[in-house]
Amino acid sequence: MTLVRGLEQDGVHDDIHRPGAGRHSVSIAEIRDWARVWDTYDPAVHGAREMPSFYPAARHENWWGSTLSLEQLLDLAQGDGIPVAWVPSADILRRLAAADPGHDDKLAVLVAAEDEIRSLCRARLDECDDLWLTAEVEAGRKAVAAWADGHREAAATLAIAALEQILYTLTETKDRTNAALGKIGKEKPNSYLPTRQYVFAPLATLYAQYRPERNDPLPDNLSRHAVLHHLPLDHLSPGHCIVAVMLLISVLRQSQERAEDIRHELMVNAAD
């Protein structure tokens, strides 16, 4: 299988972190192997380098230069419920991985980088211009606007409420239950093209079972059930509010990618 859509010629010489430079098409197997090299690129060691044109086929753009392994990224997403796809930046991802292992320590990194993360969320929203996503993107803009105005809890609650239908569409699951979304978040990423699963990985903790009527302890990680059915305001800490909006933006940006793929396939089929 060869990937060609949306991948342009680099025009830059090959080096250890730019395999495939100058080529127009490659196989998925080649991209998988090259991605292992790309993951070791460290701007502090190797200097500033442009992202290889094939890189987004195997990795999310914000991973370029983070030096984090797929395992580290998955641990942040599935273990701490922190979005790693599309947002935040590579530098913030690196800081998250270097922080102490406690969940609150990870959230403190997000709070310290709040302004930077909010700016990146706006930029990602600007990339979501497909007509199929008009209403969903507007919800994202209102959430970011509330966040910018200092209403973190309102932003987070809107973000969590807006996610559900978008996720059912994006995951293409026929089982429209919270349990199904949580199960999708726990799935193991595809070893060839893993990026899609990293969008869903935070759902593993977001949809973890929580029933306050049974005196379940309040989850440490952001909980959809706590926000929408119990709303303990201390659960909506500044860090969790940032996580909620980040997750909505991550899912919206992936939905934009899906819409572009569908429209491309429709055009190809119409041309046949």
C-alpha cells in the first residue's frame, strides 16, 4: 500500500531524521520504520529541523521534536487522561513526561502553560473549517471564549457536554453507550499508523465508571460522569478544566481530518 495524498516532495537532502526526503510516495511499512527514527529527533541536540513531509502520516504534528516514545505518550493519555493528539505542543509534552508521576504534578504543568495551550487550541480550531463541523466548531469556540474570560468551569462543562455526539461519529461505533467509548479509549494503537487511537486514549479515564449514589470515590482523573451527573466543583480544578477543552479541540481537529478523508474519497470515486 502506498500513501500519496497530501504528501509533497521535501526538496531537502536526506539525513538521519529526514528519511524519505525528496520522495513523492512511500509504503506504510517504510513510514512505520522511519517513524522510529523521527521519534528520536531532539531539537536541543540536533538543531532546528523542518518536519518531514511524510511525518503526519504516522505521527501527530505536535509530537515532532518532543522526543517522547509512543509508550510515554500513551501513558499520558490513557493513564492521566491528558490529550496528546494535536495539542499540546511538543515542548509541553516533554515537560509533562519530565514531571513527577503524580496526577496533580501533570496538571500543574498544564496550568503553568495555560496561555500557550489556549492559543494553540484557537489555532487548531481555525483549521477546522469543514461545513459538516460548523455547529461543533462553534461549541469549541464558545468553550475557548469562556476559558479566555476566566470561566474555566463553564468552558469545561460545555466541552464535556459537546463531546459525546462528536465521538460517536468519529469513532464510528454502533454501540452508542458511555461504556463503549471508554472501551475504545483502552484499545491498543495500531503499530503501523497509530495516531487515530491517541485521539481516543483519554477516553479510557474520562469514561471510567463512577457512581456517586454508590459512594464511589471521586476519580483522580477528569470524569465525564462526575461533571455531568454530580458536578463537584472541586473536581473541576484548573488543570481538569484545561484537559476538558483540550480534549474537545483534539477530537474536533481529528474530525476535520476525517471529513477531509471522506471528501477526498468521494472525489476519487466520482472521477472513476
